[in-house]
Amino acid sequence: MSDILNFIDGAYVAGGGRWFDVVNPATGQPHARASEAAEADVDRAVAAARRAMAGPWGRTSEADRTAMLNAIADEIDRRAEDFLAAEIADTGKPLSLAGTVDIPRGAANFRIFAKMIGAEAERLYEMATPDGAGALNYAIRRPKGVVAVISPWNLPLLLMTWKVAPALACGNAVVCKPSEETPSTCALLGEVMRAVGLPDGVFNVVHGFGPGSAGAFLTAHPDVDAITFTGETRTGEAIMKAAAVGTRDISSELGGKNAGVIFADCDLEAAIEGTARSTFTNCGQVCLCTERLYVERPIFDAFVAGLKAKAEALVPGAPFDSATTIGPLISAEHRTKVMGYFETAAADGATVVTGGSAFALPGDHEGGFFVRPTLWTGLAEDSAAVREEVFGPVAHIAPFDSEAEAIALANDTRYGLAATLWTRDLSRAHRVGAALEAGIIWVNTWNLRDLRTAFGGAKQSGIGREGGAYSFDFYSETRNICIKL
Ligand code: NAD
């Protein structure tokens, strides 16, 4: 078992908290232990970040930051095998997924913000028109300062770098708190930062949990200027309360209960294929996954049969087995939660189209947290399985009879992260797309991402937008300078 250490002021250190096991979800066995940061360690990390901001890093040019971000991306690519091994050990996700999505996006996140920060700088320093009183106003942007970055376990490197890259691009220093379930790749990033010569203190990592641990210590720290968080809505609310003290800025990307709306005029094969991806990718553990499907009645039976076939064709298995197409849930606790919804759905009268049980693999993977991809029909809209985020490989499928009904059903949720729409009618695509109450709407596709576009949730799925220039808006502070002429 390896030891995972905190990374503070350029050095790997054991924290003053306890050691906790990091479990491989594909086997159910610990593969590493991580050192929890105590409050004093979080204090040291924040102080190191503050000192870094007061030093040369606080005055680096865009050109130097661009070069640094590109070097970080190159180093992640060079260490791709190490990142892959670490990510797969923490998450159990198949190599086919981690190797094509998680790790490449870790590097791509740095490259896109490296590319954009130069162009953004030109936009930011543009002079505004002099006003009638004979004054010249112009705006500059400065880094926010010390940014706390708190991330979840479902896409560990991808989501951490999605925030660290623009934070560094804007010249901030960061203190990161990865999920306690998946600390390995964030810990490895410390080695990358050292290899490329990022000044000590600019990038720090503290490990641990939420309440009473590193997460709460960090978000409550008075010397943290802004907090960026991805995780559950309830946690987001707790972090907002912490951020209110000292009026610190917050960006939050939270939970979802995303709808897929499938019209009878769609390309049925494409809709089934796309919905299988949107429901089962990463064992349903992507915030953008669809868990509520609304299908126009004439194609309802054909759609259900098609999606059932796709679900049953998925192959749960060991991450490095090339036949594997679906991995485990993240933990025993999460599997208990997901299977709780299997029971609730059955008790609420669901027809189980497929799945609804755990899945035991033989041999070394017998203890892994696998469940069968699961589809339900026949639930009332107020059933917990239809209303609450399950975050597993599940979806409920219900029929609809009109466009208005489909929109009302899709929008009947407290969440609003993403929605997916399948139709060949262009006018309908625009009309329904605009009517869906979600931050991200895909038409005839799912999770097709351009990292320059706005990413974030409506309603209780989040506050603010990240991505491209939206990230720069959050990770920098605009200062207006007014010169009397
Ligand atoms: P979580 O909220 O339990 O934990 C996320 C992080 O917050 C972890 O690092 C955890 O240690 C920390 N944390 C928990 N309580 C805290 C507290 N009081 N103070 C400070 N930090 C605290 O979420 P999770 O289970 O790791 O992730 C799954 C959730 O994340 C799902 O709801 C999913 O929808 C959401 N998610 C959202 C997006 C998005 O972009 N909107 C992306 C991925 C995941």
C-alpha cells in the first residue's frame, strides 16, 4: 500500500490528522492510505499560498503563465501512465474510459486555458469609451488571491484540473481538497508542479473529509479569498454558509436529475445509442447523466426495448480487461445508497425493465461495488427514484403525448444541470431547447463539450458558470480605473 501525503509549500508532508484507507472500488480492498490534514496543516497551506501571491507569482505575465500551463499539460501527458494507474486504483473505472476521457482531459484543461488567457488579456485591457465628464475609464483584472478548490470523486483529475487550470491562468494560488475517496491523482499533480518549476506555495493539496476535517477548515479559513466547489447540492449549501463569513466569492457545480426528452421524429437508433451513453457512462456517476427519460408514446415500447438491449450488453468487469464496458460504483456506502433506490422503486410499484440488483464478479473482483445497469417504467413522478439524484447506472422511462407535456415533465425538478433532446425537427429543437430549465442542453448528442462554452447549472444545480471566459470571470477580480482628463 502506498502513502498519499499532503502537498504544502512545495513539499510532501504527513498531516496532523489520522491516516485513512483509500479503497479500490473494483476489488473492495484498500490500495493506499492517505494522511489527513489537521487544521494547522490547512493554515500552513493557506499561508504558503498567501506568501506565493505576495512573491513573484503575484506579478507573473500572461506569457509566463501560458508557458507554465502548457508545461503542466505536457508533464501530465508525459506521466499519463502514472495518472492512469492512480485514477483507476481510486475509481475502478475501465481503462477505456479513464484513458480516453479522464486523463487526457486533465492535460486538455491546462492547454485550453493557456490558449485563452492571452486573448482574454487583450480583451481585458481594452480601453472603455471616455465618458461625457471627461474621464477615461478602463478595467484591469487581478487574481482573486488564494482560491480553495474542493472536488468530488467521480471524475477526480478532470474536475480538479478544470478549476486549477483557470485559477493559475489568472494568477491565483490554490489550496486543493480532493475527495477523500480519490486523493491519488491530485497528490500526483504536486510532482507535476515541481517538475515544471511552479513556485512553492502556488499549488497546495490538503487531504481529508468535509465537516470537522480539511474541507471545513479550508472553506472557513479567513485568508481564503474565493471557493470553487463541485459536489452535492447539500454540501454546496454548507459551503455557501462558510463562504458568507467574510463575504467570499463562490462558484458551485452541484447535483442534477437530468432529463432526456425523446420525440417520435428522432433518429431512434441514435437516440437509443446516445441515451445508453448518457445513462450508463462511468456507471451513471457523471453529474450530466440522464436519470429521467421522457419518450413520445408512439416510440415508447421500441425505445424501452432498445435501451434494455443496450443496458444488458454492457459488460461489468475489471478495469484493465479490454472487454469491460462498465465499472463499479465508488464505494460500499454509495452502493448501499443506489441499491436503496432499487428497493424504493420496487416498493413504489416500478416495473423493472432490467437490472435492479448487485453484480458479483469472480476472483479478485468479488468484493467490488458492481451493480447491474437498471431501467424502470411505471413510477409516479413523485417517487423518490424519479425525484432524487441516484448517481448510479439507472433511469426511469415515462411516456408523453405532447411537446408541452414533455417540457413540463422535464422541468418538474429542483435541479437544472443538463438536459438532452432528441428530434429531427429543427424548429422544435430550438423551441424546446430554450424552454428546458437547465444550464446545458444537448440536441441529438450528449456530453459533446467545447471547453470554451459556459458550464454550470440552473436552479439547485449550481451558482455561476465556468468554462472559457466564464472561468476567467470567476477566478479574477475586475478593477475599474478612472482617470480625470
Ligand atoms: P460531496 O458533496 O459529498 O463531496 C464533494 C467534496 O466536498 C469532497 O471533497 C468532500 O470531502 C467535500 N466536502 C463534503 N462536505 C464538506 C463541507 N461541509 N465543507 C467542505 N467540504 C466538504 O460530493 P461527492 O459525493 O464527492 O460527488 C458527487 C456529487 O457531485 C453528485 O451530487 C454530483 O452530481 C455532483 N457533481 C456535480 C458536478 C457538476 O459539474 N455540477 C460534477 C461532478 C459531480
